[in-house]
Amino acid sequence: MNKMWLKKTVAVAVLSALLAGCSNGNAGSDAGASGTSSPSGGKSKLTFWMKKQLFEDQNNLIVERAKQFGEENNVDVAVEIIAYEDFYPKWSAAIESKNVPDVSFFGYQEIGQFKGQGVLEDVRGLLADLESKNGEIQPNLKKAITFSDGQYGIPFWTEAQVLYYRKDLLEAAGFDGPPKTWDEFRTMSKALTDPGKGLYGAGIGYGKGNSDAEFLTRGIIWSYGGSVDTEDGKTVIADSPETVQAASFIRDIFLTDKSTPPSAIGWDDSGNNKAYLSGQAAMIFNVGSVLATIKKDNPELYEKTGIAPYPAGPKGTFIPGISNNLGIFKDSKNKELAERFIEYILEPDWYKTWVEKGAPLTGPIYTDLTNETVWQDERNKAFVESVKGFNFLGYPGEYNPKAGEVFNLRVVNDSFQKLLLETSYTPEAAVKDLQAKVQDIYNK
Amino acid sequence: MENKSINRQILVYVTLAVMLLFALFPLYWMVNTSFKSQSEIYNLTPNFWPKGFTWAGYEKLFEKGFLGNVRNSLIVSLIVSLFSIAVSMLAAYALSKLKFRGRKLISRGILYAYLMPRSVLFIPLYMLVSSIGISNSIWGLMLIYPTITIPYATWMLISYFKTIPDEIEEAAMIDGCSRVRTLSSIILPLAAPGLAATFIFAFTLCWSEYLYALVVITKSTDKTITLGLADMIVGDVFAWGPLMGGSIIASIPVIIMYLFTSKYMVSGMTVGGVK
Amino acid sequence: MKIRMDNKLAYLLMSPVLIYLLAVMLLPFGWALYLSFTDKKVGMAANFVGFGNYIELFKDEMFWKAVKNTVIFTVAAVFLKTVFGMIMALVLNEKIIFRNVFRVLLFLPWTIPTIVSVFTWQWIYSDVGGVLNYLLLKINAIGRPLGWLAQPDLAMLSVIVVNVWRGIPFMGIAILAGLQSISKEMYEAAMLDGAGAIKRFFYMTLPSVKEVTVIAAVMTTIWTLNDFEIIWLLTRGGPDNGTQVLSTLSYTIGFLNMNLGKAIAIAIMTMPPLIMLINYVTKRSLPSGD
């Protein structure tokens, strides 16, 4: 209440200030005239915030589809394509001002985080409808958005991190295939590294904001049987011999073998892309964006590139899942329309065209669509196959908002940056500190 | 004496050369990169001139409606900096030349307003623009940007006005000019260089603002250049060609404006002349 | 000079600025200040917690690290910008050929939007096809490519360089404007007196541009202290929080962690030291107060 009063006072004060205060007056009068809130003849309005896709075609298709929806249903649909990095401040501002989009893209971490804050709508009804109409949605994807009291997002597409390797370089070094286990990965990285030529085997990095690294590190830790989260949602179990073992493994690649490029500790998400594209790194872990880029811009490199799923650790292969979803805000003024819009976007025929335009970066949510020809391609296969091995943040516990926070704060990255920069800092100490930091977050 | 002057000349030109190198090298690199093809950009050893010269980066830029972004930025920056200079000028005149109660408090207050970190006002200002219905449009930015430019412009102008001796004004007033006449016909012309410089700096502050624009504007038709350029990055893939090309285009209006007012700034020696 | 009081006229002239600042800065600031005493999170109700956020921060190691980094970053960058800005102004004030052309060229870094200059520098610093490493390797200044943004100290140096590169023109032009208001007669008189160049600089040039330099430096200090884009886009505050400053920490806590109350508390805490600094500086350099 207090806030409303303030808002109104401020608004009135500002307008009168502008009208009275400035001799040229244009800011004030025009601001009034161009207010975006003016309802155009009672037509209802739908706003959709979509993550900007790497492929221009995919962005255009979405815009067209939304326009079509608008025409068929006599509504104004505004699609706003937003880069992922920019979503956070925008969500925050939107939620705070209650001026939210009706439908928005969310990574599953954000679904968890916002669900925890109680600003998302339960959409389990819609999800059930969709499945009964269009066929099964891959169970692993539903896991990430399902909570004890409901389902808070509709899966939209998948992305999988895979191993990219240079077939020519591996062959030259006497290896006949990609590494099957993390130990092999280490051996091969070391053999491939030749600083004199500026070539490094392991293109893995740890920049402060790096999300690739947050995922990759979890993948390695999980495959050693460790964790950075909890089993029961309360007690953090990061401090275990298995996690320490995984940390030592990563530390060895960086500090003992020196198989990583010199600036890798400072890499942001584009770091490993750059390293691979320039031929500096022989192996990297990334989603399909790199493959798509080189296919278009560097066919020569594309030919030399092999794709394989994550290597296995002592406990098997664990792939950190990336699932992208659509969700509806509780403050949306048009929830029913929003549901119809989501249905429209996920209508299988159109959806198939859209998702395949983005292959292999974007994978389909419907189980049936994973059998389409495009995914039989030698290089694309690993991307959809990986989905079956998906595990989500919070493992071995269920995904929960706290696990999302641990991810967003890049706690794991921080610990590993320190581990890799300070030689006197042991893996045991790093894992202990990690445990304490994560426990802090869970306790809050 | 002769010798000394030559040494001095050498010193001046060497210093100039070093400064130019530091200032311009990144810009040269920007131009260089903008004409390279994607695969050449990712070469392990950099080329100092593009081997396969290409306009592809620029073409992509125009396809994406970059000119619209430039237009939006021009409108916002021009209106905001003109408005800010106009009102700041009056305030600065009062604060530097008039005696009145509360003068010290207000001049302090304006300076304090300037040091308020953006992260403090970020959310409150967003709520302000969305409550009066001008979020997601350049009008929202026009309301917000003066928080950056007004305190700045007022402070810079106070210091310029102070360099104008009171005697000139007093002479004019003895001649029968009113305060307002004195301000418009004596003080402002004398302060012209200061006004020009302040305008340029205020303009560039708006021109390169990113954070507020990011939060306020989502609609593609209302995006400013900084947002347009940030759009060239999708996830972990940077479109270096268009990015660099766009930066070059983005700096042209400011350079032109600077060239235009630079003469004015040089010719504005009046201030010192009467001292 | 007789003392006139122009209350009415003064407030009339100032009214647009005052009304604007009151409505768009002071009131929102009041609300933000209130939030800093609450546990406000995005999308949730605010509960008053008194000095809770502030106390938590004072106990937080990371906060103190950010304070230290902010001081290092700001002091180093402002000092370098002032020194190089002074040099730039002195050089441009000489009788040199194409003075206007050089003036424009040296001004260029300021005209490029920050976000863009950051991308350019990121590319220059890169260890893959990065020209800085390439040049340094070529002249044998370094043995192997350095990860400019990969070690805490180097990363701090790198972000300072970018900030300085961008900020010199502002200082330079401000001081130059001051220099040009020094009358030629005064200079010529000093020349006749036989005052040497160094003497002239310290006894004549410096005092006459002191005020404008101090004001420009204060402005620059504020900008530098609140600089967010350069550090955020280059390092996100890493590696190992080596470049974590208050503005990036505030952003991380406010927008990634969605803890608005605490984020605003961090930002607000940068204000008292700045206010003290400014009071101290302006008291010394602007004695013309009433």
C-alpha cells in the first residue's frame, strides 16, 4: 500500500514537473501521448518474451507464428526477442512492477527459482492436455519442472553439452576414437598438448560467469559419484572423497599436465568456442552452437570435427541437462490466452519445422520427434541421445530452487577458480569450502 | 633558447605520437576486425589488415535494422542533452552568480545527486516509468537519463560560469540591463565554449548508456545503439564483424558533432581574454 | 561589491532542475533507502530488518574484498586518467600542426559506447588471435601468451587500462578548456621574466587549471567508482573475485540472487565515503562558498 502511494505521488510529481518545468516541453507532452498502455479498441494483448536463438530463421519463425496466432484469435501479440544474459534484470524489473509478459521463456533453473518466489502459475493441466493431444514429452524434461505441488513450466526444447574433438589431431596423435572415460580424456589431452604450436588438448575453462563450466564440473563430479548439492534437499553432501577425487582430477589437467590454454581460467562462455574455432583446443565441451557456426562459416573445420557424448567416470556417464521451457506468470492478465498460445507454439507440425531449423543446438521435447531423420546424422546423434542421460541441478536430490541459486551464484566456479589459481590450496580444502558455501545457501 | 625550443617541440610531438598510438590502436583494431570474415577473425595469429576483405559484417548490420537503433539513440541523446543543458544552465547561473538563502545546501545536494550509484535507482526508476506507462519506449529513457546528465551539466556549468568575472555583469547592469538580459546577452555568449563542451559530454553519456536501456526497452523498434550492438551477441557466439562495424557507425555522429563544436570551443577564448 | 539577495529569481531559475531531481531522484532514493533496511527479494514482500543487511555485509569477507578492489580500481584509474589527461591537455595546448585534427583523434575513445570498447578490448586481450599477446611475443617481452583476464592481478590491470583508455579524453578536454582561459599576456609576461617551462607549469599553469582539474577528477572518481559495464563484461568480477568491485557485487546479489535489499545496501554504502571525499576536496578547492 505504502508503495502504491509512493508510486502515484512520484508519477504525478514527475508529470507536473515536466509539464511546468521545461520551456521546450517536448518530453512531457509526448510522454503522455505515446503511453504504451492505451488499449487499442478493446483488442486484448499478449506479450511473449522469447530467448534469442542463434539461428535467425528460428527467431523469424517464432515471430511469424505469433503473428498468425494474433490474426486467428484477434489479439495483438508482441514477441520480444531477448538475449539470455539480459533476462535477469528484465524479469526482476517486470516482477517487481507487476508489468509482466504473459508468456516467457525460462531455463529450468529459473522455473525453480521463480516458483520458489511464488510468481509462476501451475500449468500441469496444460501439460497433460498437450501430452494427450500431441504425444509423450520426454520424461526427463518433465522431471525438471515438476515439484511436489505442481508443474510450473512447459518444456520447449533441449540443449545438450557434448564432446567436440578434432578427428585429424586425435588421429595424428595415434588415437582411433574419442575418449570414453575421463581418465582417457586426461591422457589424450596431455598427448595432444603442444604449447610450442599453441595447441592444447583440453579446451575447458573457468571464467567467473561461465555457465558451461558450471555444468561441466557437475558432470565430472557426478560421474565420480560426488555431488555439490543434497540428497534430501537440506543436508549438503559435497564434502565427500568422491568430490575430492573429481576436484583433483580437474586440478591435474590444469596444473600438473597443463593441458589447458593459458587464459582458460578467465574464459567466459565464448572462451571454448573461440579456442576451438581458432584451432587452439583439440577437445571442448559445448552445446550445438559451435557445430552450427562452423558448419556455416568454416566447412573445413566441420569436416575435421567429431562429436561424442560425455566421457564416463567411475560411476558411469552423467550429463548435466539443459532444458528450456515456457511459463506463465501469476500476474499475467491473460492466462487463458497465454495457455492457448503455448499450445499453438507446440503444435507438432509447426514445432517440428522450428526445432529442426535449430538442429543440432535445439532438440525436440516430443519423444516421437527424436526419431526424425535429422537426428540420425552422425554428428547430430549425440545431441538427442544425451537427453536420456540428463541429470539436473540438485543431483542426487530432486531439482529445487536452492540448487538453482547455487548454480546462479557460480559457487562451483568460484571454488575451482581459486583451486586452479592458488597452488597451496588443496582439493580437500576447496571441497570443504565449497561444502560450507553451498550449505550456507541451503540454510537461508 | 633556439635549441631549447626545438627540444621542446620534439618532446611535444613524441608525447603526442605515444598518446595517439594508445588512443587509436584499439580503434584501428576495430576497423580491421570489421572487414574480416568470420574464419579469419578466429585465426590463431592475427592479421594486421584483412586478407579476405568483406562487407558482410556491415550488410548483416543493416539487415538487422541498425539504422533504427541509431535514430532512437540520436533522438534520446539530443533531446535529453539539450533539455539538460537548458535547465542546468539556469540553475548553474543562479548557483554561481546569485546570492540567496540555501545556495550552499542546494549546490551540495546537486553534487550528491550525481554520486548516487545506478544500482540504487535501478528498480525504483523502472517502477516509476512503468507506472506512468512509458516503459518499453524511448520516452522512458528520456525521463531517466537526465538523472545522469542534469547533475553533471549543472556542476560543469557552475565552474564555467565562475570563470566569468562579476565585473562584466555589473557593468552591464549599470548600463541598465536586467538580470535576464544580462544572462542571455552577456553571460551565455561568454559561456558558449563551456556549454558546447558540456553538451558534447552529456550527449555521449546518453549515447553510450546501456544498463537502464537494457531494462527499460524490450521492443525492437525502440532499441538504442548499445542494445542493438549487444544483440549481435547470441549466447556464446559473437558476431565480431557486425559488432565492430556497428561500433564504427555508432561513433560517427558523435565525431561529427565534436568536429562541429570543436571550432566553437577553440574560438571561445573570450573568457580568458577579459581576465 | 554589495551583497544582493536574489532569492526569488534564483529559485525561479533553479526550479526545473530542483523539481526534476526531487521527483526522479530524491523520492526514488528514499524508497531505495527504505528497501535497504528490509529483506526485500524480487517478487516477495519486504520485511523490515533494521540494519540487518548492513551488519551481514560488514561480516562478509567478500564485501571487504570488493571494497578493497573498488579502492584499488578507482584510485589507480583516476590517478592515471588525471596524469594522462593533463599531459594530453598540455600537448594539445602547444602550437602544433593540425591541432584540431589531433584533438579530435585523441577524443575518439570517449565517443565509442562503453559496451563496444569493452568488446574490442576483450578481443585484443584474447589469447586466441589476440593482438596484444601477439605483439608482446614478437618483441620478446613475454615468453608465452598471457591470460590477461585469467589471473586476478593481471585482470585488475587489464580492466584499469580499459577504463583509463576511455576516460583520458574527458580529463584532457576539461583541463584543456581550463588551459585556454589562461591569458596569453600572462604567459608572455612570465616568459619575459625568464621563468622556465617547469617553473611556469607549477606556478602558473597548474594553479589556474586547478579548479577545473579537481572538478573533472571528482566527476571521474564518481564515474569510475560506479563503473559497472567494463568490469562486468570483461571479467564478471573474476577470476577468483580478483576484480569483484562493489558495483558488480551489488548487481550479482540484486539480479542473479534477486536479493534487492542487500544489493541496494551495498550500493548505498559507497555514498558516505564519496560524500566525505567530495566535501574535503571542495572545501579546499572551492573557497568561494558563502
